[in-house]
Amino acid sequence: MHDAPILIIYTGGTLGMLESARGLVPGNDIESRLRTAFAALPPARQASLPAFEVLEYAAPIDSSAATPADWQRLARDIAEGYSTTDAGSPHYSGFVVLHGTDTLAWTASSLAYQLQGIDRPVVVTGAQLPLEAEGSDAPGNIEAALRFAACRELQEVAVCFAGKLLRGARTRKWDTHAFDGFASPNYPLLGELVDGQPVLYTARGLDAHQRGLPRFELADYAATKESPVVRIALWPGLSTRLLEAWLLDDSVQGALLEVWGSGNIPGDPALIGLLAQASGEGKLIAAISQCPHGPVSMETYAAGRGLIDAGVLPADAMTPEAVMTKLVHLLAQPLSDAERRQRFLTSLVGER
């Protein structure tokens, strides 16, 4: 497999932008620009880079405008590249996705659900500065992503940023400007660069948990251009009337509730009744804590028992991105309500 090149998929983002009279604009011709950047590396580092090919999207995506349809397209491109040649060898030994940072964690989480069981690396990265900018973090992030994508032991979707490797479905953007801009609040690093070389903490990876061949779930997200899932962060004084407008809308099929502490909500019977009604209509409702660290534990306080009674599903210590993309993924498939609930409560890709 190591003889096969790595496929770099360029989707857009700050990394590929160029200066113009109007400010930064999306740039193209990423392959020649990457090879120029790598030509500036010391000869030994150039020689040790894995071979790669580039797939460049004709219309770069502004990641802040990305939709589930974009996640689907990207997963299908990776699945196509996963296939073997007529001689039975793999087209590509791994994949690197170049992506804008704003919704990078959303895309990484979605790819993890769509590419379940993958036995090759899929490494998503981006940059806070354009590739050619002075002092840019882009060349280093892409080089590190390529080196991790050449690690055969890595068998999942991961995010590489600032020399750190994070599980894709556990990652969040943590800083708007810092080069070390991503974090995994409730799961340790999968690896990191040490003296320029990738080091994997293999006991933390998914490879030991994979069973059999990849079980890709390339669900049709075409009907989810407008997401069927809403995200609602509770605030003091939230009215049941406003919540009703969101949850009982016919187009809404699922919801993420960001509750307080370890799983508290107001003890308002009308609010509990509304959640129970929405759940009873087959809407998939999950809850996480507004605290970035630690899981929800809805049975701890009496104020949280109402969530359990209303059929709200605990999301443990999942990230909001992982919850939202999982709900979209499950709702896009022909599953019964019971199957969707069970699969949500199951850790599919190490997300919980």
C-alpha cells in the first residue's frame, strides 16, 4: 500500500486564497503552488515526503457556506479513490483533505460517519493563513498531514493542525487566529509530530476496533441541503413558545439541545411536555452540556430527569459538530425510529 500515492483533495478555504486588490480571494492551481512550497524544504525533508496526486475542485468551497451535500460529495470522492486498480492494488494509500477552518470540524465528523470502518488514513487540515503568506502555517500543516496520511496504522478520519493529530469526530475549532487553532476537549491526541516525524499513539486509534471490511454509509444527503436538524442552546428565560416554533416545525426531524451543567433544564412541565411531544412524533432529540469539557449525566439532578422522561437522548461528551452531523447522517438513512435511537447511543467512530 505504501507504493500507492496519497490523494490530496483541495476543497478551498483560507489556505488556498490569494491576495487581490479587493483582499483575499479563492485561488486555484493548488498543485503547482504546493509543489513550489515543498521545493523550499530542506532536501532531506523533500525526499522523505510521500508521493501524492491532487484533486482540485473547480469551484473552491467557502467552508462557512458548506452544506451536507458538500460533505456527501467529498465522502464519495474518497470512496471512489479507495477502490483498487484492475491489478488489485489500491489507487491511493491515504487521503488528505484541504479545507477551510470555519467548518473543518463539521466536515471531519461527517466524513467519519460516512466512511465507517475505513482502513486507511483520511487527514483533514487547513490553515489560518494563505499558503504563500509570510510566516504561513499552511506549508507545515500540509506537510504534517501528508506524513500522517502515510502512516498505515492510522485507520480513521483525523484532523491535523499545528503538528497535532486529533480524532475527526472529537475535534472543534478552538481559536479564530492562533496557529494551534483546534482542540479535542474530551479525547486525547491520536498523535503528534516529534522532531518532524509522525508519532501515533496507537492505543487511542480505531484500528484495533475495526471489524472486517469498510462499511461505508454513503447516504443520500441531497434532501438535506437545508438541514433537518436544529441546534438550540438554552438560556435563562427561554420560552416554551419559541422552542415549540422550532421543534414542531414540519421540516425539523432532529434537534441538538445544549443544556446546562451535567444535564439540567428548567423544571417547567410545559417545556417537558413539548420535548416529549416532539420525541413522540419521531424527532431525534439529543442533549449535550454547554460546558466544553465533561459529559452530560441527565440522571444526576432532578431537573435533568425530565429530559429522560421526554425521550431526549444523552450525547455524553460529544462535540456539537459530531452530534449535528450524526443526526443528519442517521436521518438520511431508511431506518426506523428505534434503530436511529439505538445507533445514536452507540459509538460508531469513537465519537462518544
